[in-house]
Amino acid sequence: MKFRLYLVTFLIFLIVPSMLFADGSESGKITQIKIRSNNRISVWLDGTNFNDDCSGGAQWTMLETDDLFKEKLSLLYMAAASDETVKLTHLSSWGCGTWTSNRIAEITVQF
């Protein structure tokens, strides 16, 4: 019986912290793309800032080590050039990006 109690307690300690921070997204048109010297891209949108998880607010970042870096960057450039609305999604499991920004996990272009 004690084993079950310990197991349940252990599982609660694993699950609850992951629920404290939620995945989130922000939609809007791209107002700025900044290529930084430290192999990072920063993006700002004109939408409502999502800062539930990371305190960086309006800034979204992407690392060059991201497996889909080139594809994501191409999509961001295309959306900015055509003035399309994008949806950037942050996954709390990825943690915060540089400067406590939201890390870009997914990009959706809304036509």
C-alpha cells in the first residue's frame, strides 16, 4: 500500500509542474524580423503578446540549430513580404528562448 502512495505522490510531482505553464500562441502580422549575430532570429508580431510562459512578451526567437530553421525562416519571410497573418506557437516543454522570449515551435500562415 505504501508503494502505491509513493508512486502516486511521485507522479503528481512530475505532472503538476508541467501543467503550471501552458503552450500558447500569438497571431498577427510580422512587424519586424531581426537576424542576430549569435545565430538567432527574433520576430515581432502586431498581435496581443503571449507571455504566460516566458516573460519576453512580444519577442519570439528561433535558433539556427532548429531542425526546420531554413523552412521556418522562409515561411516567415514569405508571410512578411505578402503581409499575411501568421500564428506562432510556443511549446512550454521547449522552455524559453534567448532573452526569455517565446521559442517558435510552429508557424501557421493564415490565408
